[in-house]
Amino acid sequence: MTPSQRVDGVLVQWGERLFYPSNRIVKSLPPPRLETLVRRKAAVIRARIEATVRRGPQVMVKVTGGGRGMAAIAAHFRYISKYGRLGIEDDRGTVRNGKEAVRDVVDQWRYGGSLIESYGHRREAFNIMLSMPAGTNAALLQRAVREFAQAELSGHRYVMVLHEHQANPHVHLSVRAGAASGKRLNPRKTDLHRWRETFAEKLRGWGIEAEASRQASRGERHSSDPLWRLKATGEGRLRNVAAPKKTARASQDSRLDAMLSWAHLMKALAGSEIAEDRTLAKQIGVFIRSAPFMKERARQRTASAQEVKKPVQQQLGFEPSQTLPEHRR
């Protein structure tokens, strides 16, 4: 195996563990007959590393709720369309405006397929928000969301509305839980991660830089803002801007695992024969040192050292750097 092949093998081995949460087990290196496949995967991992250390724009895909009856679903339609003032687009690509259009969509959902009663106990719709940072082209964002919905929500009724009147352009997408085939939508954590990957891919297809790495991969520790906070921020009503940090043991472990993966990737790239790889290794080093999680751990180690030092000072009755008290000379 050549040095280049070894580097590619490490990139695939630890890059998949870092960027794809479903692959949590470190696999053995593929046999030589898969060299071409490994090279292609390594190229993808390099691109993911470059985008992450460059801190490229991160996509946001979030399930913000969902109606358990047609009354709640209709209320959400009215909210996202601003009572018909904004165009509401359905899964067939038809865009309509006005209160009458909203009522027609409500009737289509209520009677199309199994009947959705006004009130019920089962969730009949999921509300999804797809967003990008301020400055993103809103029209291209909408096209990317349209392609995302066609790829991930095929067979389901859905409506989407573009919001570009707030700081971050975003699209509200509401999807009917029951599909024409009878299969029901039930998104889990792995589904949400795949949705982010698909959304980022569609954005890149329209020339928009977008990345979908996990918080753990970036060494970040903040929780996603709830919908009320996002609304208040957009309307300028939010007073407390601090978001809660993730401190649970599982969160800590996932970030430690990500830092371990970064260390292996950095070591492999630093030993590469390719100059661009060695440059990328240096960028990883800067990225790791500046990661919020690593900075917090450094502060914790400093605080722990200070706590160990205090009892010693209390026993001696003076700071080690000070002159000994007169009675102890």
C-alpha cells in the first residue's frame, strides 16, 4: 500500500465516523480492489473537512411542530402564508395567493385520502423549517427546498412558503404525515441529519455554499433555538440572547469522539506527501484549538488546577511565591 493510499484510508476511516453519525464503528481499511472507491470517498471527506474548518454556512432543518387535527393544520397554513398574502406552493408545484387558496389547500388535505378530523390525538402533519444565514439568495433557497421536498417527501402532500422578510431567509414546509401509499412519516434523528445533508446538496447544486456537519463535529455546544425564540429574534423582541449549552454526558462523549477523529485526520494529513494535505492539517489544528468545546475544557482544567492549589495555600498560610512568614523561618 502506497503512502497516498494509507492517507486516503485514514480519511475514509475517521472521516465517516466524524461526519456520518450512523457509522459509529471504525472499520478496517478496504482491500486494494476498492482503491478507486476509497479514493472517491477520500475526496468527499477532504471537501467536508475543508468546508468545516473554513466554517462554511451551515444549513438548518428543524421540525418545529405539527398539527394533531385539521384545525391546528389550517391555523399553521394561515400563519406561514400570512393569511394568504404570501404565495403558498403545493406538492404539484402550483403557487397560489389569497385566503381562498388557503381554504382550498385545507379542504384538499382534509378530504384527500383518509379524513383528517378537526381535532384528534394523532399527529397528522409535520411542520419543518429550512433556513440559511442572512445574505443567502432567497429565490435559490426556495428552489433548493423544492428539490429537497421532491427527493425526501415523495408521495406525501406538502405545502411550502418562502419567508424573506426576516433576517435569515427560510422556508416553512408543512407535510402530511400519511402518504398515498399508507406509510406514515415519523422523522427521527438520523432522518433529520439526512435531511440536512440533502438540503445542503441541493443548495450546492444552485451554487450556494452550504454545509451540514453536526455540532459535535464542529466542537460546538449550544442547543438549537426553539421556534418562539426564532420568531422573537426576527421581530426584534428577544431580550435574552444566550442559548442554553449542552452539558449532558452523551453530548460530552460525542464531542470527545469528534475531537479524537479530528486528531487522527490531522495526523494523517500532516504526514501526506501532498502539500495541500499538509496545509489542511495545519488548518485543522487551528480549527480544533478555536472550537468552543476545547476552549471550555481548557478553562475547566485551569479552574481544577486552581482548586487543587487552594488547600495547599490554606495549609501553608501563604502563597508559594511569597516570602515565608517570620515564625516559619
